[in-house]
Amino acid sequence: MPEGEVTRVEVAGRRLKLTSLDKLLYPHTETTKGEVLNYYAQVADVILPHLAGRPVTRVRWPHGTSDQSFFEKNLPSGAPSWLPRVQVDDVTYPMVQDLSHLTYLVNLNSIELHVPQWRVDADGKRLHPDRLVVDLDPGAPAGLEECAQVALLVRDRLGELGLDLYPVTSGSKGMQLYATMPGDLSSDQTRDLAQQLAQELTKKHPDLIVWKMTKSLRPGKVFLDWSQNVAAKTTICPYSLRGKDAPTVAAPRTWDEVERGAEGGRFEQLDLEEVLERLDSEGDLIEDLLA
């Protein structure tokens, strides 16, 4: 199919025009836009619940991941009237409720999908966070092994507070750890809880963990980033692709894998093919996060 050719498809009962399906969005792996769209279609059942009710910020790569990208919050001009939207502060965000909405955004080369820790109600009112996230960002030469070690420490500490934790390798360098929240704490209170956790663990494990954002403090340690609980911040959505050289994924993992990784066993970022294979056998590993 020549680049620029339009393909008309029916998705969730709507007719969409898909363009340039042969465009290489990942030139290093020769992964095409059509393959990216196909990936999102195959993970729709597990990614849509994590997008539901959350304003979606996109990172777009118009010419593929070897070129420049840009963050986009506002709904693109010319977006179809059937695409849901919500006004938050001065920004009109798209909402993703079904595969047609997801496909429309991905067709705009929106490789990464980012969401906040809170949802909106039917009237567009921002609700209290329904989850807490801890982002683990390793400073070289620290890597995923050190992230796994820190993840176990975070799991044990939050477990003492009655919070179950769900690990996700970020598809980039590190990990995210999610905990379901009852919705009775504000974003500021959730941020404070995460910050206190980071400070406490840094004090106990100063050779492994750092809680301050100062980059000069990070080499060889894992930055325990509490700040993604700030209301204005977003985090990569579980099952979203990442805009790297290869089509890696923000991939839910098992605690068995994390424990092996903490002991030096094989523990790596996963690409889209590996995630699809796991879905066939395991389903959504973080479905309980949505309960």
C-alpha cells in the first residue's frame, strides 16, 4: 500500500479513515503504523478500562520514533463530533470509551497515551484519585534489577498500610507501581502519602533510593518519584506503547518476575509481541486495580 493511501474501516460501528498504514513508525524495527493500530486493537479489552473516565494526553510522532515528537493535551481541531471530550481547567481533552475513539487517536500517530491518577464524573468534575502511583526511575548504572529491589521494598511498606501493589515495567528505563485508593484522599493528600513513603525509604536505604528530584543525586540509585500523584501530572497508561527505538510497552508484570529480577534473574522491558503473547495466556494482570 503506498504511503498516504486511505483505508476505510468500520470500528465499533463507526466508519474511520486510516492513513499511511505502511509508514514506519519504528524505523529501527520496521514496525509500521498498521502494526501499531493492530496492536492497540488487540489490547483494547485491557487498555480501555485503564483509560475510561480519564482525560487522555497523547505523545505523537508524526514521522516515526526516529524523528521529533510532541505532547498534545487539547483535542485536535477537526476531531469528529462523536469523540467524547471533557473540559478540565482551560484544556479540552479527548476521552476514550471504545475502540473507535482509541483508533482515531492512534491514527494520528499518538503512540503514547498518558492519563492522570483521577477520573472525571459524568458532568466533567474532577474526582479524588482512585489510585496511587510510584514511579521508579533508575540512574545509570542502576537499572531494572535495582528497580525490582526497590519495588519489593515499596510493596512491603504499602502492604503494611493495607494497600496492594501492581507492578508495571514502563517500557522505558524503569517501573511504575500502582495501588488502588478508596477515593477519600485528595490529589495533594495522595501526593503527600507517596512523598512520605519516598522519604522514609530513602532514609532506610540511602545507597539504593533517592527521593529528591536533583539529578546529581541519582547516579547508581533509583529515584522514587512521588510527584506523578500531583493532580496536573500524568503517567503512561498500562498497555500503552512507548516511543522508543523498539515498540516496547508499559507492561504489567507478576511479582514472581519482580522477585527474580531483584535477585539478578532475567527481567527486561517487553515489546508488543511479548505483551500480546502474555495476554493470550494470562489476561490482564492488573484487572484488580480497577475493582
